[in-house]
Amino acid sequence: MVTRTILDIHVLQTVPPSNLNRDDTGTPKSAYYGGVRRARVSSQAWKRATRKAFNDLLPPEALGVRTKKVAEALAERIIAKDDSLEPVAVELAAETLQAATGTKIESPKRKGKNGDEPAASPTSSYLMFLSRRQLDALADLAIEAAGGTGDVDALKNHFKKKENKVAARQAVDSRHSVDIALFGRMVADSADLNVEAATQVAHAISVHKSDIESDYYTAVDDLNTAEESGAGMIGTVDFNSATLYRYAAVDVDELQRNLGLGLRDDEAPSAPVEKAVTAFLEAFITSLPTGKVNTFGNHTLPSAVIVKLRDRRPVSFVSAFEEPVPQGPGGGYLRESCRRLAAYVPDLERQYGIETPQDHSWVFRVGDETEALTELGQQVSLKALLQDVGNAVAQRLASGATA
């Protein structure tokens, strides 16, 4: 049996009245589970929040850019390296990207007074995800192919040669950023450039039945006189509140394949993976989607986090909440949710023979309501959790446990 390295992250987080993630009608997203309606936050919303949190945790060169304006992004790199190419930088960028990815980078047509007029800058037809290192590599290729003079025709002829086009594609298919390695990438016109995501994020759902409420609000016109009664604006905003169960899994083996080994002499080969894992762990735990946050100010942090380092497959604990958690005698759902997990997790792991050693199980919790979780792993703070998990991952990779 091949031994794997899988990181499971389980979070209980209580959120007050809020609208973290709304549908096309402005209503908080929901789902039926266990026969009742639950509050729901989509995986895409929390992945986006996690990616944004990376900006505070990782240097810019470790991250990617996901945009349709990819020609502009590459043109900026070209200009930064050779500002004399500014007049033709966008054109050079568009041709280089087409050679590297097979994707047409074109100016969308728009109807103007004089007929069809090109937009200000060419774009791709879908979001493209490139690391900053990949953009820099493409910029170097573009400058070289244009002969340092900005000759667009010379660049086009350069990429007609198979070996030059291969080099351009290689620039896009190496030195992936942390966010590309974790969340994957699809290149519609070149499937061989796709990157398999190393992480999976579940839709967060409430552990209990959750109803949607509406807030009726009014706004007063500051310049109204005393004789002018009534509101300047009225409206409603939907919201809910919930104790959420959140789950994510990181395939550390896949992450290492995506990132590759560290190339610096002063760090271990596993350093890129270790940094990526701890950054994801901290970002996923502490991030929060920003939907309607100015309206509700719903800034909460998780009450409990359980992390397991497994060697076979990821395992979610959501089934512990298939039967909705009832409200406790004193109100609230957190205490009973923790009791559910404390009973469910050991039973599940024992029956399937997937118990994790104590040194590969961690519990980070806040408050008396979460006390039932103490037997599920080592008691740690967030700082200690990040350090311990990073060390455990590094040790597994160093020992050759991953394939």
C-alpha cells in the first residue's frame, strides 16, 4: 500500500447575523442536509477569501495572478525589464501568450459611433492563472524574441519554430505559484498546461437548521427640511446566523509535485511545500468571505480547529451533523457540536482502522464550550499548530513517506 500524506482541517465557527455568500437574488446561500435547510457558504467563496489572505502571509513572487487582462499583466513585466518597449509591449505580450498557451488574446469588439471599435487592451476569453515567476519568464522570452528592438514580426517568426514554442510552453508549465499549486489551473486551449488542485474545500454548512431573516432599513436624506417627512431610501437585506462546520483537505504529495523541490542551498528541499502548507492552514482558518461585511461587521474567528495528518485518504466529519444539532439548554449550538465530534471521530476512526497517532492530531480551541474536544489531539495555540504541522510535513517528506 502506497503511503500518502493528507492534511485534514476541520473548523467550527459561529457567525452572527450576516450574509457571507449570497445567491443571484441577494439571499444567503443555503442547502438541505439531513432533511432541514442549512446555512451554506460555497467553497469558491472561502477559497477566494483564503487566496486574498495569502497577500499578508506570502511574498508577491510566491503568488499568481488570475485575470482576463493577462496581456496587460505580461506587458507590465516587459516594460519593467525594458521600458523602451512600452509602445509595443501589449502586442508583444499577446503574441507571446498565444504561443505559450494556444489561447487567442484579442481586443473585444464594441459598437461605437463609427462602427466596431477595439477595446483599449486585448484580453483572453476566460480567466488565466499565471504565477509572477511565469510572467517574468515569458517577459524574458518576449524581449529576446523581439531582438531587443520591439520587432513584433521578428517575435512572430521566432515562435513559429517548434523549439521556441516549446520553451514558451515550458515557461508556463514550471515554477508554479503557491495558489496555483493549491487550487489548480485550467487552460481551456491547452489541457496539458492544466494543474491538478492539491486542495479540496467543502461547502461550509451550519450544524443546525438555519432560517433566513430580512432586515428592513431606511436612509434619511441629510438635506431634507423638517417639513419633508419620510425616508430618502428604503430597502431590505436578507441575513442568517449559524454555527458552521468547515472542512478542507490538502494532498501534500500533489502539492509537492506542483511546486517541485526547493532550489536554494540554504533550505531543505521540502521548504516550498512546508511554507505552502502552513500558509494555507493559517489562511483557511482565519479568513472570512467579505459579503455584506460592512453591513453586518461579522468578524469572528473559529471556536475550534481539528487538524489530522493522515496516510491514506481525506476524511470529512460532516456526517456527525447529518442529524441537526439541537439548541442547548442555555442556548447556542457550539457545545453540543463539540460533543458530537468528540463521540463521532474516535468511533469512525476505530471502525475504519484509520486512527491517527497523537503526534499527528492537533486541537486548537477557545472557550469552555469546546472542552469536549480535548481528547481528539494535542492541545495547541494557532502559532504552535502552524509550527507543529509544518515540522510534521517536513519530516514525512524527508523520510520518503510520500510517493
